[in-house]
Amino acid sequence: MENKNLHEYQGENIVDFDVGEIIDEYLDEESRPKTVGAYYPSEIGMCMRRSYYSYLYPKPTDRSALRIFALGNNVHAFLAEALKSSSEFSLVEDEKPVKIVYNDASTSFTIYGRIDDYVVTKSTGKKIIIEAKSVGEISKINEPDPKHVMQIMLYLSAEQADYGMLVYADKKNLAIRQFRVDYDDIVYTKIMTRFKDLDYHLKNSKLPPAEYYFDAKKVWECKYCPYFSECMQAIANND
Ligand code: SF4
């Protein structure tokens, strides 16, 4: 069957449905539009201009990216099952919802998140927030990604916990690297300032700076950005 595409294969072996299409339809149903004023911890470390575009000019997520996210979710589900089966913990809660409401004289918004796993150790009673991330190549993970630190820091601010743990799992072989994250008020304040900044730009229809394009360490991510052409046009117009 080598070098034959699915269509040819179907020609020789008549089938009634295409599993790939079923997966894509299912993943399309899972995608949801975003509302200004409702923000997400997983986004705040990303390029603010990209987040801005995703609220005001949403585009469907690329199907291959949706399939990769789905694989990552499987890794998370497996990790949650493993934690629940362990005798180390007196409590394991997965997908624990978190809601942070922010109000000041000029604005209000809500941050919605989900803690991957919240565990309490049996021996010490320590409460630990676990955020799992699936990666393509674990050997490249030598330190936690600042985006992920921001995400878990918000959870640490919202839930009583002794510390957080970022767990990276290799999608190929489930090799693991884990990093402890302690609550830091300065980092938390910076994150909330970013949310306020995003909120301000969205509510006033002001395009935020092209953060990644002007950051030598992050500009490589621009080539995967769905808003690349809009952003480059805006830069050309000095926006
Ligand atoms: S192209 Fe780069 S700078 Fe522009 S919105 Fe996308 S990630 Fe941000």
C-alpha cells in the first residue's frame, strides 16, 4: 500500500466514512470564539498583538494544530490518571476551574483558567498545583518557559497552594522534566499589568505593539502566527 493516498485506498477497499474527517469535525466543534473582557492564563505570555487580533479578528485554528493540541490533551489525561492511581496523594483533582475577577475605577474583566492537577501529599499535607505541558523534544527543555510560569503563577495567586510544578512530557515517549515554581508577588503584578494592558487595547481598539517581531529571541514564532500578513502590513504603516 506504499505511496497510495487515502482516496486510492478507498477505491480498492470501499469504506463508508473517513476517520480523518470525523476527527476534524469533532475538533472544529470544540473551538470557541472569545469575548473581550474574558481572558485566559495560557495566553498572557504570548505576543499581545497576536492575542488582540485573535479577539477582534478571529480565524479558525489550523486543523493540524488542533490535532496536535488533542494529542497534548491525551498526555494530560494520562498524567491525571497516573496521579490519581498513586498512593502519594490524599487528594487529586484534575481540570480544577479558576476564576479571577479584576475591578478598578476604569475597567473590569475576568480571567478563566483550569488547573491541570491539584494534589495534596499524604505524608506532608503539601498542596501543589501541577501544570502539564506536552512537548515534541524533551531534551530541549532545560528551564521552564516564562509563558508557562506566568500561567501557573496566576493559579498560585487564586488557589491555596504551597508551590506549583511545571511538568513537561515528551509526546513521543512520555519522558518527563519537572520544575518547581514558587509564588512571586512581583511576577504576579507584572502579569496583571499585562492583562490590564491587553484589556485597554481591546476595549479601545488600539493595536498593541508587535512584541515578538521586535524580540530577537521570539521573532521565529512570527512565521507560525496566523496574523503575520496583517501584522506586517501594520508595521509597514508604522502601527
Ligand atoms: S506576526 Fe509576530 S509580532 Fe505580529 S502579531 Fe504575530 S506573533 Fe505578534
